[in-house]
Amino acid sequence: MEILECAGAWTLTDGESGQTYAAQVPGCVHTDLLAAGAIPDPWYRDNEKRIHWVCQRAWEYEREIEVPASLLGHARVVLRCEGLDTLATVRINGREVLRADNMFRTWEVDVKPFLAEGSNRIAVRFDSTIPYMRERDAKCRVPGWNIYHEDFYGRSYIRKMACAYGWDWGLVAPTAGIWRPMRLEGRDGAIADLRIRQEHGPGGVALEIEAAIEGEGDRVRVVLAREGGPEQVVEPEVRDGAAHLRIAVEDPALWWPNGMGDQPLYHLSVVLCAGARELDARERRIGLRTIELVRRPDSFGESFRFRVNGRDIFSKGANWIPCDLFPSRIPDATYRDLLTAAAASGMNMIRVWGGGFYEEERFYDLCDALGLLVWQDFMFACAAYPSFDRGFMENVRAEAMDNIRRLRHRACLALWCGNNEIEQGLVKWVDNGWDDRAMPEGDYKRLFDELLPGLVCELDGATPYWPCSPHTPGSNRKEFNDPTRGDAHAWSVWFGGEPIEAQRNWTFRFMSEFGFQSFPELRTVESFSEPEDRSLTSWVMDYHQRSGMGNQTIFKYLLDWFCPPKDLESSLWLTQLTQALCIQYAADHARRIQGRMDGLLYWQLNDLWPGATWSSIDVFGRWKALQFFARRFFEPVHVSLLESLKDSTVEVHISNHRPGRAEVTLEWALFDLDGARLAEGSAPVTVASQSNVKAMTLDCGVHRHRGGSAPLPGPIQHGVLTPIEGDRDLLVFARVLEGGVEISREIATFARPKHLRLRPPTIVIEPEDLGNHRWRFVLTTDVPSPWVRLDLGEIEARPSDNFFHLVPGVPLAVEATLPAGVSRETVRGAVRAVPLASYWTD
């Protein structure tokens, strides 16, 4: 195969004004206009409103391509477009060769008859999606949520990244452009499809490989090798347009999710040959593993858990949104940093949400390497879809086929999911036609119960399919969050106003979405605002909040838990602590009831612009408090505490997600807030793999009442207890040690933080230069100090832990890699410990 890349410099023309701009492919209109200074940065202040005109116009990309005679000497010259966003018309030398209408498809067309040796002009016109959507919406309104402009009704008719039209956490900027590679390929013979099936049995692992061949080719050469290992080579003949072979893998090494084992990957090379000529080649990295979605009747209803290589796992992770509305400008480092952070935080699953796009190969490469299972939504979210339209359904069929074939070999691929939240209120389960609120059951099932699962079964055959998230299997799909079966999206805190502690009553089988918002830190706020904007009630701050009741909700809960913050920066940090506490309550509870609930994916890991969102890592890669909390509540062996106001007790639980049992020592202590130890103890504890044990129950009654028994006043409510005065001076601390080394620590209080009589701590930080820019900071305190933030000042670095708990007599070591050239004097002058109460006191 001879390849002529079409990447690089193009010319972009505004279809209305005729103005031209320099352009880059891959890319999009917005990035080209930004580079030309023709539009302002949409992240800054309220600039977003100044770029809406871009999506209302048509745009055309053009360039000259020099075609050599050798390319035209092939039997076919195929124009391959891996991403056209979205309503595209492609012309070569003035003649139309392709019309495209789906951002998610790969388009191929033989253009040899349209090419000439030498200079050829290729042009790609992108029409605005707005007239297309408006015309169809006028004929049949297809309902949907998150409509941020009247131009965007009918969004469901277009096969395009839905969140580009706006969502409740992001920018509104519908894109257009050649967003993925485009090339000309001279083909005599080609591998049209490559399918790899794995067979696991007592005798080992075998690969069944089938290559569909177009054109010439008499054999394929297949080379399989574990990275760094010996090669296995097979050369089957091509017969009737296909090559089939079976390889028994020598000494197979299994691939495991993060935390359950290693992630060995095998390199598979398939080369199509005709005599001595190599006509085409495909490369794959595969991991040897089996995966099942285990749904079995049990005492709670029906299980929902993932089983890898015959072992059940607890799924831990987060939801993933696009890193940018302009995907071509996402650097490799962003993918690497985000997914490495997920794995380093103990996650083993990422859900690719259905309102974005099927992710880049580099995303799945990293998930394969890091052991991050991928819950893969098809790209349908929060809207009804026109499955009554034959052309729409054929378009979706082709889209699904492209992406199933592209991803099915991935070790990380755990689940195909039909859509996000359509069953949560956009389906009428009594089928009586369309209206402006929901689609009928029959049209829904045609797409998500018939077309998509049929294609997954036909083209994949190994990865489970799930029609919707959330979904209740069986006859009562209207009850989309049935706690006895299926998966759940539990938003009863954020949208329902329930207390954070109510999450301890959740009994869902798998939590695939829930969350709470926070603001990013001050440096991020400064990036999109001017000094006069830096108030949480300013126009600009509200402009960057896309959940209508977001700021009110954040501060309602903040003031439930903490004292009013003294300034803007303190407000930002306390919103992050509120968010982190909310998610921790759910995560700790989920681990304690493992076997009933077997997975927890919070919303959301990442951001695509700066503002108040549900993310745990902001758009600049800065960890919020939640990401540090996640590193603790998703750690392999984790201690959690469950206080009871009714019984005056604290249960101490230890959860183990390692592949083998944990033999550990539990240490606990009760402190008053002057630093005195009121009681303490230790005990050896054994915890089986993938299980939780209640190691002990601490009776704190005497200690609670020693400081006073008067309760916090309030109306008497059945079953609702309030803290007593003595709770304000009591803190329970527990930690888990293995071989004398601490691997987990946690605290509990009977009073909320705002009511604790926290003493000003004396926190001593001892820095130690470990070499190679690595530093260790050992922190000690004289009085209990919860949620201490280690502030590195102007030093750009991230500590290994933060927002941690300190108690007297128990040092804590935190490490960080600092920039080269940072001196000990700089470290001593910059690094400080920020205690919780400093956010509301001077």
C-alpha cells in the first residue's frame, strides 16, 4: 500500500464572507480561527457568546495535493477520512466524490478516476448543522435535555458530539472540520477487516484470527510476540477472500485490571503478501483475558458485577468526558496524565460517556497498558433519537460497525452500553406515539434492544452489551434505579437535596453515575477571570456555572458541613472538601456492602473547560480534593469508619481489593481536640480478597458525654438524631499497617466539622531531599488536625497525598517531585500546612 497523507497546511474559507484563513488538518474551524486571532478564547470570561456565529456558517477547507504517478499505478486509490465533522461534501478537482453526515464514522471512497498525476485540488465543505436540524425538527420534534440555544433543537438528528451543543458542565461550541486523519491510499490488495477471538481453557489460550481480504494477496504473515518475548510466526494462505488461522499462545500471560495483577500485552502483526510484495499491514496490541458481566439471582435480587479471568472484581472509577471540544488539540500528555492519575488512584474502570465521542486510539492504548477497564457507551445521551427514520438507522449501523471493529480487540474493553439516561425519562413504556417529552417504546427498542446488541453479538461476540445506563432489566424498565438489579445513576443528593449521609442507605447493585460539584482552585479561576470577576456571585463566575442550581447547591451543603469561608480562595477549597466528602461517603459505603453493590463510578474525572463542575481533576490537570480522596477511598486495602449517634459507636471496617488476602494490623485511638488520647488499641486483622470485614466496634458513649450531653437543638423528628455537646471535642482515628508500614488511615467524628472545637495546631514539616528532585515531607502535629492541605506555594508540583488527617504521635510522610533547581531554602520558605479552620478564621 502506498500512502499519501493529507495532513498539514490547508486554507479555510468562510462560506458567508469569503474571508480565508490558514488552517491545519487534523483540526477544526475553531482552532484555526483561534490561531488567526479571528475569535477570542472561548474559555475566557464570557467570550463564548462571541463565537456562536461560527456554527451558523458553512466553511470550506482546500489544498493542493501532488499525486505521483506511482500512486495512480495501483488498482485503486482510496480516499480515507477517519473523521469529518459533520455535514461534509468532498470534491476533488471540482468533482464531488463523497458526502458525509456522521462525525463518528470512517469514510472511504475510490477516487482514482478523479485524480491526475501532479497537482490536484481537494476541497471539503462543511455546512452548518443548524438548518439540517431545524428542518427535521419542524417535521417531528425529537425531545432532549440540555438544550442551550434555540438553534439546537433537533440535535438528535445529527450524528455528532452532543456536548458540543452544550451540557451542564461545559462550553457551547458546535465544531466543524477534518478532525481526524485524511489520506490517499494506493491499494492493490487490502486487509478489509481483522477479527481476533480468544479461546481460554485448561490447556491454555488460543487465538482464532480471521482476515478479510479485498483485491490481491495470496497469503498473510502473522507474527505474535509478547512485548520483549519470542515471536510465533504463521503464514496461512488467502482463500475465497479470507485468511484463517489459529495460534496456540506459548506460555500465555494473562492481562488483569489495575490492582489485580499485571497487564502483559502481546503485539500482533498481520501482513498481506502477494509473492514477495507486502500489500497491506495491520498492527494490534492485545491482552489475554476473559470478561463477563455476572448477572445471577441472589438474596438481594440480581447481581451486577464484572468477572475477569474467572475472578470477580469490585469496579472502581469515574466517568470520562471529552478533554476538549476541539479534540485535535488534546496533547498526548493530557491523556497520559489523566489516565495515569486514575490508575494511581486505585481506579480500574473508566466509563466513556455517550455524549462525547468514541475516544482516540491513544486513550485505549493507555487503558490497555494501565489496566483500566472501559465501559464504552455508544454515542447517544439524554435525548430521544429518530429510529423511525431508515436513513438515520443505516447511518447508525455503519457508525456502530466501524467502532465495534475498531475496539473489539482491546483488553480494556469491558462493556458496550447503548446510551446514557434515555430510560431515565425519555421513553414511554406504554407505546402511544411521539410527543415533546418522550419517544415510544417500540422506536426505542428498535435501536437499543435490536440494532446495537445485534451488531455487538455479530461483530464482537465476547464483550457484554447493556442497553442503557441506568437500566433495570426485566419487565419494569420504568423503574430505572431499581436497587435490586441493574445499574443506577443516583443523584438524590445533588438534584434531590438529600443529606450526604443518606448515601449510606443506597443498596444499588452497581453505581455507574453520581456526583457533586466544586470549584477549581484559585489559579484556575484566575485563568478565565479578571480581578473584578472574582466573586462567587459575579457575572463571569455564574457564566462558568452551567448547572442552573449549581452554586446554590454547593453552598447549601458547604454551610451544612463547614463554617462560612473568610475569602474567595477559602471558598474554593471548601467547595472541594464538600465535594470530596460527599463522594467519599458513597464510596466507603459501597466498599462496606461489597457483594450487594459491586461497582462505583463517580461523575466525573475530567473537564473540558474551567468552571464549577463535577470533576475531580480540573481542565489544567490540577487535582481537586476529590482526586486525593479517591486515591485513599479506592486504595487496595482501605479502612473506613461508620459512626452511629444512636448507639454511640464507631464501626471500623477494612476492605481488601487485592488479588490475595491481606494480613494487617489495625490501630485505633480516641482523641479529644486538645490532643489527649482517651482510649486506644490494636488488633491483627485478616481480610479475604475482594471483601470487607467489620474489624471491631468502638463504644464511644462515655467519651461522648464527658464533654456535655445537651443535644444540638432542633425539632424532634422520628429517627433523626443530632450530635451532643461532647461530640464537639471528640475524634476517632484508625489506621492500617502492613509490616509496620501504614497503608491506610481515616477519622470519624460525631459532629460535623463546623461544630468541632478545633484548636490551632502546631504542625511541623521536616523536608528531606531524596535525590533526583524527589522530596519527602514528614508532618507532625500537637493536636488533632483533620483535612490538612499541604501547600507548596509557587512550586509547581503535586504531593502524593493531600487534605489528610494528622493526629498527635502519628507522623505522616508525603512525597513530591519538585522542579529541578529548587533549593532546600526555597522548599522551607514555600511549603506550609494549612489547617481546616484557617479557611474561616485568621
